[in-house]
Amino acid sequence: MKVLVIGSTGYLGHWVGASLTEAGHQVVEVSRRGHARHGTGLAGDVTATGLGLGPKELAELSDVAAVVSCFGSVDWDADPSRLVNLHVTGTRNVLDTAAGLPGVRRVVHTSSLLALGRAEGLVGNRELAVGQSFRNWYEYAKYRAEAVARRESRVPVSIVRFGPLLGPAPAGLVPRTGGPLQALPTLLQGMPLILERGGRYPVYAGDVAVAGQVIAELATRPGEVPEVCTYFDPARPTLARVLHELCRPWNVVPRLVEGGTRGGGRPVRWLQRQAARRLGLGAGALEYTSPLPDLDPAVLDTLPRPVPAERPGYLSATADLLRDTRRVLLPVDAEVSHR
Amino acid sequence: MTTPSATAPTGTGQDTGRQPPYCRVDTHVHPRLRVYSAGNFGEVAPERLSPMSWSLVGRPMELGTRRFIGRVLGRPRWTTGSTYVFTGYLGLRPYHNLTAYCHVAEEVVLTEPRDVTEAYFEGVQPPPPSDVERVRGWRKVMVGPRMLTELLRLRTRNATLEQRVFAFEQEVRDAAAAGIDWRLGEFVARGKRLLEIAWEVHITCTSGAVAAEVVRRKVTGKLVPDAESVAGWLREPAELPWTRLYGLGGMREGPADFLDKIFYEVADQHLPWVEYAVRPVAKPMAGSGGPADVSPREALIGMRSALRGRAVDASVLFLGDMMSVREQSKSLAMRLLHVHRTLARELARARGVAHADWPYLSMDELSGPDLPGPAEVERRRESCAEALGLDMPDYLDLRPGAAPDAVPRRRPTGVSPGVFEGVAIGVEDMPTEDGVVLVCESADANIMPILPFVGAVVTARGSQYSHVAILCREMGVPAVVSHPLASDITPGRRVRVNGDTGEVRILD
């Protein structure tokens, strides 16, 4: 089967391409530079109509059977209009292009659990707009993009949501923003991190390689696939555990401090936040020091079976990789320079 | 208050040229406030108006503006007198007095002339300050509170007005069927009063929107990171009343009747006026249906602390409400103008004025004791024909020594957020493929039929509150106005439009 992967040179896109190739499918990769890691490469732009592809290139895609959309920016502090335009306009363009390709029978749209923002109560796959508020424009962009994908009627769309994805990959692809890795520079310098309940709540982290396989399965499986499904590591590692694993390669024990809870002791919480900010944790990351929404455990049931198992030690292996390649982590003052 | 005079500058025929008066029915140019701009008139109103229509648009708008500004600034002398201050009718074209509005902006706390030009006058450089008297002392302190008081009672005034307009429409319609002659005087007087109120409410909202925009900008600038980046999204609620009015379309001879007619011009059956008229093709918003997403405004509330979120929310909603009432009051003015089509026709018949002649008279003349005779009408007809041959520019700098043809530079502005890339088409073309960008000189309601099929709009003229800007925001179509490239982009070229930053690029 011929599969078009949009955003193929990203962290997740790399594993989608790898999984598809391994399963014997032909992959056409669209990225800004047109690099190909697993199949044929095309240079395109998701913010342009027709993904910026010419008529000849589009004609060559006429036998594409499935489209995977896994482009995006996970930079929480990026310019809001750029973020929203990228995700919303990009999703529209991907769907328009897919609807215009005669052979396409399915689009897989990659969403995020962060599209649920600060949703209250138990949330399942069905829910999207639940009166939630958002921490940042990234969450809002993901919410809007998923809303666009859910409204699509010209071509079947399967939506898959992920939490923070971790795990080894070519070092340059591991994003240092938009997840627990963002706290790493602070923790490695011995600074304390104030977390609600000391970080003993799940962050719905998952193995990026498994996420790639889930997407590949959704794109290529014959017959019905779920309209919306969610993947995360069923072991539900807590934020505290994830941070411990990430710090292990440096032989550092993260100093996680139990902080005030949302809604209670507002002045205390405010003081804690001010203190954390002074210690160098960015304002964007600070929003994630409280638990994510409660997910219905049944959300995993809709995943196409069998779901591959996570690679052992994938959490600490991510940090191993960053340490061994001496990839520079975000400096402490990155937040200041961003603003 | 003295009623401004609208007629008969002493010179006629031979005076028409590059200097005013351009026509026998021109208003006098203000002796000290001498820079005029068509502004929003240039986009939504016909390029030329008949004297009758001007008397139903310009005169009540002038009086309404004087009342509003008088109350806010404490009735300064420069807002009185027999010369038109805030509007002008030059060479049969309606103008706003840009110097006067910029002067008001200087007097109101927080606002600056630049805010006025950005909002309604295509971002042109404001004219030099005028030397009319300034508000000082206690009166100056009270300008802000007075302005706020005016704005806070707008919604109520508009609602009351809507009820009165509805009753007026019904009574005129019933009387026209049963014999209107014996009530003509009453209807003319009521219509005059209602038009003054409608335009007063409209101008109050228009001015209030400038102040509200500044407040919104300052509040979000202070409380929201990257405020500039999200400014374009923070416009709620829906600004246009058309969808609601179209819901009344099924009512026979109901309030939605005017939607099929020409806006601003009451002499829509008469030459030459009908040739300048713009027929609005307003339709319910096809693009605004479907389940409503959480709006950026709602999203923003959660990103800030409770107090900051509420402050941002209030400032955005205040601006949105201002814009909404502004459009609603305009629709009421248009409904009243539609009723005046019947009144003018019946009044002319009752007073023995030829059907072809009444567009050359004002409503006061047609209903008053000094009805101009056929000779005067003929002189006006000739003078108007000459004036129609003149090219009346958007911008008139009539200060002594000013270059007559000076065209100020417009500032490109992104007025509806979003990014789009596609092939350019003109306003006359029908989009044949998905993903086209409408590029035109100026777009008004006549772009409505094609708007659902275009991905972005670029115009050479327009400003933040132009009709095209409002339409595009309503339909979620990215738009950039006042862009110099709009004149260079030919159909078929590939362009990229960024409605957030106002950037337009030709790609091939």
C-alpha cells in the first residue's frame, strides 16, 4: 500500500515511516526540505493549498491509499498565531489534499491529549469540547485541529491522541520542548521542582516507536478502524517516575517538592510559582506542574490489536541518547531569551 | 442647534473644477477643518449620492454626530454653526471630515488620531492638528466618563430605536395602502427624527469602537503575552445582523425588505443615481454554521489568572458589542431609508413635483414651505451632470497650499486572521477551483456571493472596520486590506496571504 506521511522528518514521523516500511508499505514523505528517510521524499508546506505540491507531484500521488498527518510544532512558547495557523490551516490543507486524491480511503490525524486542556471529570475518546480551559496556545491549536478533523466528511478520518512521547530516535529529532524534557535542565542543576502531589500522577507518556506503529496500523488496516483512539503506556508512569528516569543517566536524583494544589491555598501556590520561576523553570512548563485530565481507562480498548509492547527502559534511553550525543539541553535562561 | 445649510454655494457652472464648490448642491467646506476623506463611505456608500439621499444620510448624520460629540466634549463652539463640521457633500460624493474626527480623538482620553485612521481611514497619516479650540480644565477631565456613559446606554437606545423603526415601517406601509396623503407631514417629521437617532447611535458606536479598540489593545497588551499576535482573533460576538434579518425574509413586506434594495441611495429608480448604486448581495452566513468551536477569546481566559482573564474578556466583549450595535444601527438606518423611498415618492406626487425631479431636492425642501421651482431644479440637474464628470478622489486636502492631488500612503493591515496560499482571481471572476485568493481594489457587500468559495482576500483599500473586513472575519476568511500589491497582482498568479501580520507575497 502507498501511504503519504506528512511531517515525516519529525520525531513521530520518523517512527511512522519506519513502521510502515517495516510492514512492507511504500512511503511517500512530505516535509519542508523534502528529505526522505524511508521512502520517496517530497518538499511541501502544510500551510499552502495542496501542501505546496505541484500538479505533477499530485498526479503521482493518485494511487496513495492512506494519508498520515503527523506534522506540528510542540513549542509551547511559539508565537500564538503561527502555532494556530500551522495546526489548523495545516490540518485543513491535509484534509483538502487527501479528499482530492482519488485513491485515498483513510486519513490518520495525530492529535494530543493536551487538546483536552484542563478538562474536569473522567474523559474518554468521544470527548473533545468539554468546557475545558487551555494552558497555552499549543493546546488550543491541537483542540482546533482535532475539531477540524472531526468535522471532515469527504474522506474517513481516524484520530489518534498521544500524551508526551519519549524514547530513542535519531538524536536531532527528540524535541526538547513541550514535555517532561523541558524540566530537565532545571532538575540537572539540582534545582527543586514544585509539583502537585509531588508529581505522583500519570502524565500519559508513551513510547514513540509504539505510537508510530499504532499510526501505521490505523493507516493500513483493512476494514473498520476507530474514529478516535488514544495511546499511552498502559503502565501509566507518573510524572515523578518519568523525571526520575530522565535524570538517571546523569546520576541525578530530581528534587521534587510537593506543592499546593489547584483551587486550594491560592497565595501559597502563587508564591511557589514565583519561586519556581526564579529558579529558572519557564512559565509554559509551570502550567504542567498539576495533573492532566483524568482519562477513562477504557480509552485504550479501542486501539487496533495487538498493541505492541513498549521498549524496556525507553524513558531513560531518551535521556541516555541526549547525554551521549552531548545534545545541548535548553539553557536555564532560554525562557528569558524567548520573550 | 443651527441646522447646517446644504445648498447653493454662490458660484455654479464655471466654478466646477479642482477647487470647491464642485457642484451647486455642495456643502460648504469648513473654514478650518479642511481635510476630507471618503473613509468608510468610500466602501459601502455609492460613489455619488443624489441630493435627496444626502439629505437623508449626511444631514442627520451630521446632526447626530454634533449631539454626541457635543455631549462628550461639553458643547465646544466649533461643533456648532451653519457649516457642516463632521461630514461633507462635495461633487455629489459623501465625505467624512477627517480633521474633525482626528481632533475629537485627541480630545478623548487614551485615543489618538492614528487610532481613527487605522480603524476607518485606511491607516493614512493623520492630517496636521487643527487650531480649533481645545477642551480644558474640568470639561477635559469629564470627557472619558461622559464617553463611557454614552457607550453604556447604546444597547438600550438601539433596542428602543428598533421597536420604533418597526412601528414606523408598518404604519407607513398600511397608510400607503389605505391613502397616505393626510399623514405625510407626520411621517416626514417622524422619519426625520428617527433617522437622526439612527445615525447618532451609529456614529456613537463608530466612535466608541475606536475607544473600545484602544482599551482592548491596552488591556491585552498589558495582560497577554504576544498580544499583537492574537489581536486579530479577539473579535466577538458576530458583528453583522444580516443572518438575523434574513430569518425575517419569509415575512411578506417585512423588515427584511430593504435587503433586496440598494443601500444609501433612495432614488434607486432614477438615472443617473442608479448607475452609482451598489446593490448589496447580503446572504446568511454559510460559513458560520456548524458546531461552534471554543473561540480564541474563551481559550485565552483560561491562560491567564482569573482576574486577568476577566479583564481581557470584558475588554474584548465590550469592543465586540460596540461593533455589533454599530452594524445593527446601520441596518436600522437602511430600513428607514427604504421607508423614505415611499415617502419621497408620495410627497412629490402630493406636492406636484415631477417624478424625475425629486432626487434633486432635499427632504426638507420637498416637505417645507420653500419648494424650489422647476428652474432651480433644472439648474441643479445641469450642475450635477457636470459634477458627475469630475473625478472626486477618496482623499481631499483642501488646506490652503496643499497639493491638490496628494494621495496619502495607506498602511497594509491584516484584518481577518489566518494564513492562506492560492491563485489570485478578480472580483468579477467566479472561483472555478478551490483555494483561490480574491484580489481587488475595494470590496463591499457585492463580494458576498463568492466569499464562501475563496480562501483569502486582498484589497488595495479598506481598514480594520471596513465592510470587507467585517465580512471576512464573520466567515473566517483571512484578509489583508490597503495592500499596495493588490493593484499589481493579476489573476492567475500565486499569492500567500497572512491575515495576522498583513503580509502578502507573490510566489511566482
